[in-house]
Amino acid sequence: MTISDGVREPHGSAGRLSETGTAGVRGETDGRGDVRDGIRGETDGRGDRGLETGDADALKGAAAERSGVNGWLDGVRSTRAGHLTLKIVIGAIGAVLVIGGLIMVPFPGPGWLVVFAGLAVLATEFHWAHRLLEFGKRTLSAWTAWLGRRGWTVKILVVLAAAVTATAIVYYGLKLSFDLDLVVEAQKLLTR
């Protein structure tokens, strides 16, 4: 059994060497071109022998040679416990950011920015989040390009519609949550 707990490439699939260039360390790509944790103990076609179970220290050392966050993350991913822990931590942080951003979306502020930041965090470990982030970036880019081609009248109408929507959300949010009517409070202030 290998470190990857039996993660194997499909029959006839060639796989690729890891980014460290270590011979015999092979893995499947995750669709983005990154190598997943497919440590194999088989030859790589050149006769080089891969790392067997127990060679996690050698893998950590090779990952530590690379500088920066990617080297550190590869070192953490080199063990089964580290890989699972990293997935859980990244998932929790990303989920908090996405949920918090979605709550902030209707209010004035950086709601969508926080949602995209959460997706970027999740995309470091989850392929579905990477695809969703790319879709969001394409959609935002297309909408921004469409709005940029419009005249000033359309741009002003879009800004006014966004302002009216944000005002209505804040007004009804305060009224329903705290039973605070801003119109009545404003009338009280003006009649003093």
C-alpha cells in the first residue's frame, strides 16, 4: 500500500512527474494541471523506483526545498493526516467567507468581494470551487464589458437601481429585525 492509500491512475494513463522533479513521484492531475497526491511505488518508465510508504520525510524535505506557501502546503499534503487536516481547515475557512459574503451581498459593502475571496480559498483544495470561481470571473467580466459598452444613461440607471435596492433592503431589514421604522424616526427628528 502506498501513502496515497491506493489512489491509482486509470489503466494506460501516463501520469506525470511531480513539480519537484523527483523521479518516481507520480500523480494524477486534478484538471488544473496540478498533481494530486498519487504517490506510487512503481517505476516511471525510465527504471527509477518511486517512493514507498515511509518516505513521507523525503517528500517533506523535497517540498520544503521549494520556497513560499506552495512548498509549505506540499509538505503538509505529503502525509495522509496533513492532507485531511488541510482540507478540513481550508473548507471551514472558505465556507465561513462564502457564507459571510453571501449575507453581506444585499447590504452596502464588499459582499461579492468576500464571496470571491472565499471561493479563492476553497479553490486551493477543491476543484469544484475552482470551476465555480472561474465561472464567476467570466460572468463578472462579461457583465462589466456589457455595461462598459452602454451609454451614460444606462450606467446611471444601473447605479440608481442598485442604490434603491440597497436602501430598500436596509430599510426593511431594520424594520423587520429591530422594529425600527426609519421614516417615522426621521419625522420625529424633523418635528422637534
